[in-house]
Amino acid sequence: MSLDRILPRLIVPILLALTVQGCAVTPEPLTEQDMKKAATADKAVMFAPQAPPLTGPLTLPDAIARALLHNLERRSKLMDEALALGQTKLDRWELLPKLVGNMGYAGRDNPNATKSRDLYTQTTSTSNPTYSTDRDSLTYDLGMTWNVLDFGVGWINAQQNADRSLIAAERRRKAVNTLVHDVRYAYWRAVAAQSLEAEVATAVAEAEKALEDAQKVEKAGLRNPTEILRYQKGLLETLRQLEAVSQELSVARIELAALVNLAPDSDIQLAAPEADELRPTDLGLTPEQMEELAFVNNPDLREQVYLSRIAADETRKALLKLLPGINLSFTHRWDSNSFLIDNHWNEAGARLTWNLMNLVSAPDQIDQADAGLAAADARRVALRMAVLAQVHIAYRQFHNARRQYLRAETLDGVEHRLIAQTKAKSASQTISALDAIASQAAAIAARLRRFQSYAQMESAFGKVQATLGRDLLPESVENTDFAAVSALVAERMAAWGQSKP
């Protein structure tokens, strides 16, 4: 076989192999440099300059305002909501008729000549061939089509996506309520850390000094071994207690910094009140009032109602798809063929299409849609019962936390009166250093429990508000500056009986 015959047969396989090789995708794993570059870029976004900068003591309304404006998780929820709202805008265009333009070119190396054949005699004409189209042809058309059935289905889809955008808004509300609850709890724990940090450090230093002295006495054999070992054991137990307190307090500021989107090592100074200035929170609502508020405002319950509406629309859409489709069209065409008398012309048409198999499957489709609606209704009723339980649980938890705080407040007062007595005896050297240090540690622990109980009470109060779906901010918070947001938060908190720093 000659080379001239072999080459044409090889060209196609070779070109195909080269094309496949060129389309092959090779996995490219991330390198360490890629990860470092991404981390640098993300950190620049995470800690972008925030206005105003943190210069003075941070109040609770300021902390909540900063979290609402700068918290990264809340930003992601806002973007989800914006994405859902964007889909509703796109759905409007889906309801309009389709406007389609086409342009084409066709060419051939010889005319499209034809001969004629007699229908009855099947003899071919002996006249010369003829053609009625140019060898090169250019065409374009601009047409509008509108399917009535697609319009109806698109309208229902648009309604469903509108409800999905409202669901995204409810999820944002839930994220905001959860964020406010977390900031409230972290803030008061950070207040405890700031208030007790110096006392804990002093007590730990004194205990370590006493332990060192006791070890020296033991080595020198100046005291009874059993007595001095028990003394050291008491000091070590006290140190363990103080270090547990220090560990509890050490992470509070970091948690608060993360919630308000500040660097973990930020030096946050809080507008912390003294322990004696803390006042128990009053809820001011009966369980019946709470039930009414939750049934109207709870974001989870509102989301489920929207889901029920989407399920009902799904039933309507299933029924609509059983109808015949009517397609209306209007098209303007142009053809460069020189043999045409009119190169420009308009076409209009109407077409009815009906998938008759839909009539056979209609009962199953309707049953499926009805089952989806029934399931959505059942979930809504079940969630309403769950919300009802959450309301009463939150009510009991708040009052239990309030009672625990009052108890911790009383215990704190007793411990500090005892420490006053201990200091007086220590000055007159009528008690040992171990008793003095133990009394001081007990007083610090009582003060910590008071702050912790207050934080738990604030957390329980925040959980009540989240369950009730009460919002600290209006929907247009994104268009408000920091000072206005902080003032609005303080105003709403005061209205809830939270006139605290």
C-alpha cells in the first residue's frame, strides 16, 4: 500500500489522539505556598479595619453592635439571603417571552442543481438541470415565543423562590438571635475574668510562696512531718482550685473577641460593673404571653409555615402540568437568496401540545404532591409543639438561673464577710497562713460563681428572647452606622429590662 493512501487514514486517529491528550486534566494539589497565600488573603479580610476602632472600654451594647455588623458567620447568612433575593429577581425574567436571534451562513462549491421526474411515468426530464438557491447563503431571524403553560409553571416557581428568600431571612434572624445570646454570655464571662484576674494572680502568688516556705520547713525538720505535709496538701488543693478558676477565665476574652471579629490577642477592656452593682434580671412575661409571642415571631416556626406554602404551590404546579401547553410564536426572517421574490418575511404561529401520558400518571402526581403538603403540615404542627415546649423550658431555665444567681449573691456576701474576719485575725496572727489563703481562695471562688451565675442568667434570658423571636434590630441594620446600631441595641435592651452596661 502506498504512502499516499496510508497518510489520509492515519491523520484522523493522530488528530483524535492529540485532541484527547490536550483535553486531559492533571490534578494539581495545593502547595504550602498556596495555602500561606490564601491564609494571608483571608486574614486581611477577616480583620479588615472596622470603624470605629476599639479605643475605650467595651460596653455590652457596643459588643452586640460590633458582632451584628462584623461577625463573619452573620455575614455569610446575609449573603445567603442576598443570593435568595437575587434569584427572585431572575425569576421575573423567566416569565417573559423568549426572544431568540439566529444568524447562519452556508456555502458549497457548486450550485444545488436538480432535475425533475414525472410522478406517473417515472421518467426523468431531459431538459438541463436547474437550481433556485445561491451557492452562498446568509440568513438571520429574530423570533419571539411564549409558552402559556411554562408561564404558569414559572409563576409558581417564582412564588416558591420568593418564599425561599423569606426562609433565608428567617434563618438570618435566627443566626442574629443566636449571636446576640452568645455575645451576652461571653461578655459577662469576660467581665468575670477582668474583675477577678488580679485577685486570682495575687492569691496564686501568695499560695506558691507559702508552699515554698512549707517545703523549706519540711526539709529543715522544724515541724512535725505529718502536720507540715497536711499543710502542703491544703496549699496544693487551694492552688488547684485557684488554677481551675484561672483556666476558666483565660478563654473568656478570646471567645468574646472571636464573636465581635477582633484578633484573639486583642487587649479588650470591658466596661465592667462591680459585683455589688449586678442586679438580677426581670423577665416581665407570663408563660401565656411568651407562647403568643413565640407562635408569631419564632423564626423556626415562620420558616416551617413558608415551607408549607411551598408544598401547597407544588400541588398547584403538579395540577398545572396536566394541562396542554399552548406555544405562541412570532418571527421575522431574512434570507440572502437572490432567487427569492421577498427576502424579508414575518411568520406567526400557534401550537398546542399535550402529553397524554400525564393523564395516566395524574393520580400518582397529585397523590405525591398531596403527601408532600400533608408532610409539611405535620412538620409544622410538630414544630409548633416543640416551640411550645421550648418556651416553657426557657421560662423555667431563666427562673432557675435567676434563683441560682440570688443564691450565689448571698454566698458571695457571706464569703467576703468571712474574709474580712480572716484578715483581721491574720493581722493579729491568730490563724495560720494556710487558713488565710484558703479563706481568700474560697472568697474568690464565691465571687467567680456569682459572675458565672449572672452570666448563666443572662444566657437564659437571651435564650428566652431567641425562642420568642424578639429582634434587637430592624431589617435595615446594614444601612446604619455603628453608633446608631449600638444606641438602638441599648434602647431595645432597656425595653426588655436590660438597662446594664
